[in-house]
Amino acid sequence: MINFDQITSTLQAIFAQHLPLLTELGTVLINRDLNSRVRLILSEAVENDAELTSRLQPLLEAISEQLAPHAWPASRLVLFEDDLEAIKQGAPSFALDGFDDVFVVDRLATETDWQTITQASESGPARVVFFSIKGGVGRSSALAATAWSLAQAGKKVLVLDLDLESPGLSTAILPLEKQPAYGITDWLVEDLVDNGDNVMQHMVASSDLSHDGEILVIPAHGAHPGEYISKLGRVWMPKLQANGSRESWSQRLQRLILQLENKYQPDIVLIDSRAGIDEVASSCITDLGARLILLFAIDGSQTWSGYKILFEHWQRWKPVIMVKNRALAHCIFHCLIRRPYDWIPASWSVVVVLANPSGQPRCEIRNYAPPLGLYYQSWILICLLVTPKSRMTPPTRLKMNLPSF
């Protein structure tokens, strides 16, 4: 008996013993269904070739026997379809290592998509995502400081609190009396019944911290959350359009952000993502076309364990180069180069930000953190940044230039 993690390696070993047959079969799709059972999907041309179909049986029997309980019986192990490319596009898929024309198609119960990266938008305001594997690492506080700094420079900043399951960013930069009536959760629910436009008129508030620019805040919920938990259970719903098309919750979120950008014309959009490997975080990092992604961490085994899982997944699914380009930070930090971990691609390094390693409990990030009462205990704010590998060795320090948005 094997377990889920042994499926692909077992298939690699089986296919290695049937290489001549694989060449004749052409494209082979390994359909891993919601119950984690495996079936093969082959071209209809194979089904029409009786001699080739007969030679297929030993392969099917080997898969059924060696992959149990994660395979269908040999008699039901193969499906034939006329458009294999359409099947690949209908779910996340990746190439099986060592085989040019064999792909695993993964059927998932959720719409989480850490596999594909939406192209960064070259038009409109820059979107910057603040993400962390664990909470309590200074991510939201750093976003508030960034918004303040950009507003000081005269920018119009749009801030979205997408930490829907643990909201709170808006209370840090908006007094209670200025909280809008509605938030992102309200819009996602009302949009399902075509009532989103009425909500949008009352879900944005201007922060008193704006100074020379403007900080517009869209909270997770309004001043009176109401039945927030019941609403939260509905935000992930797809929307069925009048023409029969299906719009995923992530696509609805993208539509909301575009409407907000068109209406308020911000210079930059700062997005506070949900921590962890979940649907909100997936949407923020992979679906929203962010030009910059900041990954936050504290230096501990729990944090590195979480990032290890995420980066190994990205390496397996091959969007690593695009993720690397988005996760490049250029803020003015006094940084310390740490040794790369073996799960990070060889061309990357780990950079951590040291916030107040000694002395008074205040952030030591020069020209970055404003006097907002955002004080940090020693080592609380350590920002993990993944950058092209530097030739510098510990304890070399470096400075980076503040990006212009």
C-alpha cells in the first residue's frame, strides 16, 4: 500500500519500464481525482488502435496493482478523449519529472491556485501584496507604515484589508468613527445578487494619516460587522452570470479591485493578504497581477517550515521564475544576508530585516517607519525577501533604494 506522497514517484518507476509504449501513446494525462485516485487519459486515436490498446493492458495492471489504493481498477483505469489540451487547461497540471509528454492533472476541492501566476499588469496603479506564512510578524504594521510614507510623498494610496478571517488593519489607520458602513466581505456577498454597486458607495474611507497625499481604506467589514461569520462563509462562492458563464470568487475580487481603481484612481494599491497557505493568500499572490510581493517572517522553525512547503510546491509546478520576479523588494533596509536554505532555488538568497536588535523598542528602518506608535519589540519585524543571489557573505550589510510608484 502506498500513500498520496508516493503517487508520482511510483508512476515514474512504472513508466520507466514502459518507455517504448509511452512513445507510441503520445500525450498521457494522469488524472488525480478529488479522492486522490488515479486514472490515465489518452487520445481517442489510441482507442481506435486495437493492437496498441491490447499492449496497454500490462501498464494498466501495473498501475492498478502498485498504486493501490490510489488507482482505479485496471478495467476502469483509462479514459479516451479527443481534446487532451482542454482537459489540461481545466485544472492545475504539471509535467511528470523525467517524461516529456506525461502530465499530472490535479483535481482540487477548493479553487486555491498556487500553481499559475497571473501576468503582472503593466497598466494602472502598481499592486503590492504584503504576505506572511504566520501572523504576528509585523506585516500589517509595515503596510500601514508604507501607506503613511507614500502619502507623505503626496501619493494617493488605496489600502485593502484582505485578511478576511482575521481583520484589523483598518482599525490601525482609521478611527472607529470613520469606519465605512461596509467592507470587502459585504461586497463579495452582495455581488452574488447583483447588489455590489450599492455597497461600493459606502465601503471606502479616508484616513486622517494621509498628510500631503491620501490614504483610502477598504476594510474587511464595515463599522457594524453584522452576521460576519455567516457572510464569510459565502464570500468564496462563484457567480453564475446570465449567459451561463461561471466567475470564480477570485475573479470577482479582481473585478472589485479594478472598479475601485477606476473610481478612485490611486497611484498605488497596498494589499494586506491573509497569512498562511489558503484561498485568500493564493488569490493575492497568484491571481491579482501584483508587481511586488513582500514576504514577512520571524526567524523561527515554524516560519521556515511553512515557507519550505510553499517554495517546494512552486519548484514542482514551475512558476518559480515569475514568483521570484514579483518577490523582489527594494525598500531602504539595513539587511543581513543569511545562508540560503536548500529548498530555495540556487539562484536565490534569504534576506532578513533586523528591526531594533538592541536599544529602545522602536523600528530602526531609516526613512521608512513613521511615528505612528507602531513600535516593535526586539526582532518582531523581520521581513523575508527572496532576491537574486548575492555574492556578499555574512555579515555583509547592504542598502536598497526605495522604489518609485
